[in-house]
Amino acid sequence: MPAPAPPGALDDSPAARRREQRGWYLYDWANSAFYTTIISVFLGPYLIPVAKTAACAQDFPGMASGQCVAAFDDLVIANPGLGYVDVLGAGIRPAAFFGLIMTVAVLLQILFLPIVGALADHTGRKREMLGGFAYVGALATMGLYFVEGDRYMLGGVLFVVANLAYGSSVVVYDSFLPQISTPAERDTVSSRGWAIGYLGGGLLLALNLVLYLQHESLGLAEGMAVRISMMSAGLWWAIFTVVPLLRLRNRPVPAHETTALRSAGGSFRQLGRTLAELRRYPLTLLFLVAYLVYNDGVQTVIGNSAAFASEALKLDKTVQISAILMVQFVAFFGALLLGRLAGVFGTKRTVLASLVVWTAIVVVAMFVGERQALQFYLMAFAIAIVLGGTQALSRSLFSQVIPKGREAEYFSLLQISDKGSAFIGSLTVTVALQLTNSYRIAIVSMIIFFVLGFVLLALTNLPKAIRAAGNEVPERI
């Protein structure tokens, strides 16, 4: 029987770790509702007509609002000087409004997340910070219920706040991973968290899509069904965040660090030191670059899948929505499967194999026939198998090659670099479309990200990187 922990010491027994791990999984379940329901499906298509309503009231006051929104694009062609909405003094086309707030949200994360990471590591208040960011994000998401009529700016501000809080909470959440699991447990814990996130996000999205598709039979207007769906994502986020807050525990921080770094200014200075310290961990930096390259390919393929389905394959919205749902639920099993394979073959080999599958997927995309829904579903199924596992195992690997006591700082670098690099994949697709006007060629252009990422990861000596960071090398890596 294991000896009891000394008085005042943190219980790190297997039973205590399992309790924290189960609570940790539930935060992925909670926050995935925001990404799937809000970002992936509902907010963009809803917010653009709201902005068009505001432009109609301003520029075409003689027309009924619904009639004007329906004919908006033709009206703008006939009146090129009209059809803008005001955003802090700048005239923005309604169709560009959602892209604008997405860009603002990403830039704010790049500026803010490093401070969050440094504060989380050096104040010893990770649980409180996780809860604070989660509930700010959840409340802002619930506030989207009140976005109707011409309240496009309310929707934009609430989304930017919610997205910033979401990213901040994920930095703190990820930084718990090396604290609640041993090196040998890391792959399994990370994969389970990612899998449960897909399941939770997919379950709420399925319920919301039923509400949306059946809104007439339920006596609801289409806009009301969307607003209820968006509010439900915030409510889901808030309710299920209670579990990790009850289970996760703060770790003690050396007194000299907590006194020196309780301020945001002190934390930002520490971030500068962390960036400088990266030179001491060149293999960690090499892994980070490898991840950014291949993950950019992953995110760009996912982000352009709907456009590929509609523009290249001529598939309707029903096929696209059902494919999104299928990916959510299949990815649950895919993340668990790759986690098991990592335990048998090693984490690095499993991630490398997943990149071979990603390469095959984008090559096959060239040959999927128009209006061939079954072929598209098969491609989506293959994506779902490797999607969660690639990201979950990469998170696990990254947690192995970062020094103790700097987890949140390094995960903030992972998050902001991820956001920043997303521009590269989007730019590649844009250039490919500009030169070829073909979504097939644009998707195939992602092959360079998977091949280059494969090479960089293959060149990374992970055992040496883990030892250099002062960590224990697991039996299989």
C-alpha cells in the first residue's frame, strides 16, 4: 500500500492523477461546443445577413428589410458606392465583416496569449484562470442570443471576446497536461481529451442542427433557432466547466517567482526570457516548427473543406452538414485509435504515419468526381480517422520537450504560432486559386505542408530533446 503524502504535499498518487485526468477531459467536452456550433457552423452565415440588414436600413430605407437582404448583392452591383457598414469609422462590406472580426480575434490572441501563459505559470492560479476565462467566454457566447436585427457590432464584439477567452482558457488547459500525467501516460491522456472534445462538440451540434432543420414544425423563426443554438453553446460551455474546476488542482510555485511575476508586466518580461531561452532548446524549436508546418496543412484542409465540397464537387449543404457531423463522431474513435497505436508503435512513428495519410487524402481529392457524395464521405471519413490523433499526439509530444514550470508559456507559444501560421496556408490556397481557379489544385497544394512537416519531424531527435528539457524519456516515443 503506498505511503500517504506528507502534510501539505500534493497527492500525486495514480488515483489522484486519474481523478484530475477525468476532470480535465471534461473541459474539452465543454469548450468544443463553442468551436463546432459557433465558429464552424452558425455564426458566419447568421452574422453576415445581420450586417446586410444594417446596410439596408442605412442605404436602401425604402425597401422592406427581408426583400433588401435577399437582393443585396444585386443592389450593390447596381449601386457600387452603397452597401457598407461602419466599423470604427471604416466602411466594410457585410460579406467581409465576419472575416474581419476573425482576423481581429486572431491578432488579439497573438498579442494576449503569451501574457496569459506567463501569468498562469508564475502565479500558481491556473484553476482560477481557467474558470475565469471559461466563464467570460461562455457568457459572451450566450450573449449572441441578443444579436438580431441590425446589431452586427454587438455580434462582432461578443465573438472577439468569446474567442479570446476561448484561446486563453485552452492555453491554461493544455498546460495542465504534463502536471496531471506521467510521461508514459501522456499520449493516452491527450488522446482521450481530444476524443471526448469531438464527442461533446458533435453531440451539441447534432441537437442544434435538429432544432435548426425542424424550426418551422416547432413554431420558431429561422433566426430564433440560430440564436437559441448559439446560446446553447455558451450554456454547455458554462455547465460542463464546473467539473474540471472541481477536479483540477493548482501546483505550488517557488516563492521568488510568484512575488516577481504577479503582474502582467513581469509576466511579459518573463515571456521575453522564455523566447530567448528557446535557443537553449534547438530540438524543441525544431519540433515546434515541424508541428506548425504540418498543422497548418491540417487546418487549411479543414477550413476549406466546405468550399471544396460546394465549388469543386457541386455538393449541397445537406451533404456538407452531414459530413461535418460524421467527422465529429468518427474523430472520437480516430483519436482513441491513434492513441492506442502510439502505445504500440511509438508516438513519433504514429504521427509520421498520419502525415502519410494526410498526403494521400489531398492527392485523392484531385480525383473525386462532381456530385459524388459517397466519395466525399469516404474522404471525410479518412480525415476523421487521423484528424484528432494527429493533433492530440502532437500536443503530447510537445508537452514532453518543454521544461517544467514553463508549461503555459510554451503552450501559449504553440497557440499563437499556430494562429499566425494559419495565414500561410490560407495564402497558399488563395494564390493557387488566383493562378488556376481550381479548388482541386488549391487543396493538393497542401501536400507541401505535409511533406515538409514529415521531413522536419523525422529529423527531430525526440529522446535528446526530452532530456535537454530536463524530462524523463518515456519507454515509447
